[in-house]
Amino acid sequence: MFKDARNAQILFLSLFLSLGVFTRDWTVKPELIIAVICTCLLTQGLMIGLQQLNSQSISIGDFNQPSLSSWKSALITALGLCLLLRSNSVTTMVLAGVFAIASKFIFHHRGKHFFNPANFGIIAALTLTSDAWVSPGQWGTESWYFLLFLGLGGLILKKVGRWETSATFLASYAGLEALRYLYLGWSFDVYTHQLMSGSLLLFALFMLTDPRSIPNASTSRIVWAITIAVFTFILQHLFFVSTALFWALFLLSPLTLVFDKIWSAPRFIWLNSRSTRVSI
């Protein structure tokens, strides 16, 4: 079942969403969750259909033909949006889902999309609507959430081989925050609570490590993760951007193409349960 790491991602993200709804008392309406999931799946199907209609005008190698199992990636994107994006409007959530999935098919280079779909959808909703928000503190700072996210997230990263990306980002961001707290003379109790934020861990373990949109080489992923950590720190503490994590990833995502040029490595391809390769 878990030969395809996306199966584990779907299971674990569904678990996290259920935990958030039932243990954190989120005001997440079932109709919003259903709307996002349906939107992402329908948009994925529509974009695949349009791509196939235009396949004659797309040269071989410009964009890999997607497998029917690509619905798994769309579902993962939908769950990510449900976990991190908040709105009371169905229209806003539908817009986020459409932009998230469409970004994979619009912003790509030689078959690789360089924006994380869920992150793109979140930024689209934040900038194009007036009733969307991200709540960094929605998970609280309970230690058992920290251990759960770290444990399950680590299992998935072990399967896709992108653990160094999360580790580098968290270490860099934690180091910068530690220097800030030392400089200001603040208590480290506040520091540890901030680093145990569930939203921070979800971002680092699941969004930042999407193997299809991040740099291919291990060295480039380390440099990329450090760059995002530094930019996040700057946006958060110099420009007071509460959604700094998501803006840093969005603005720096095109660097993936630059780093792939500098450090060459094979592109990641999903391996499904039947041991066939899946591009999207």
C-alpha cells in the first residue's frame, strides 16, 4: 500500500485534518472540505483533458504525460489547503483549489512544475480575495502534536528521500530565532513554544518537501532550504508578515530552476503500487 509514498501522505494528512477538526475545535465546515476536494480533482481532470487535446502541439519531453493515478497528487493538494487555509466562503476555497491545480500545468519547465500547488493556491486566495486567512497558531503548541507530526512526517520523508530539506530548514530557522531571542533577552520558553507550532511543522514536513517542485540535487535542496529560512525570518521580523512562511516559499520557488541548472541531478518520479513511474 505504501510503496507509493502518496498513499501514506493522503492517510497522514487526512489524520491531521481529522485531529484538527475534532481536537482543536476548528470552524471548518464539512461543505468547505468537500468543495476543495471536488474542485482539485475536477480541475486535475480538466487540465489533463486540455493537455491531451493539445498534445500535438507539445513536443515530446516538454511535459510528461500524466498517469491516471495523478488524482492522488490532487487529493494531497486539497488536503493541504484544508489544513492551512481558512475562509468562510465556498467561492474562495474553490478559487484556491483551481489556482493550486492549474499552477502545475501552467508554470512548468521541461515537465517540472516549480510552484508548490497548495502554496500557490493559498497565495492566490490571500491576494485575490478579502475573506481568506492563514492561522499559524491553529494547532497550538502541545508536545504530542509535535511528536506526531515529526514522527509521521519523518516516515514519509524517508520514503521520498527529502528529509535533509526539512531538517535544514528547521535547523536554520531555529538558529535564527535563537539568536534573536538571545539578542532581545527573552525567555526561551516562548522560543520553544514557537518552534513546536503545528503549522510550522506541517509546512516544513509536507509543503516544503514536495519532491516534484523542489530542487533535484541534495546540495541544492540544502541551499534552497537555508535561503527560504532566512527569507522567512526577514519577512516575519523586519516586515511583520504573519504569513511569511508561505510568501517566502512562493517568491523563491522559481529559484528551483536555477539550482537545477547549477547542480544537476535526476528528476524525482513517483513510483506507484504497481511499480510504474508516474510523472505528476
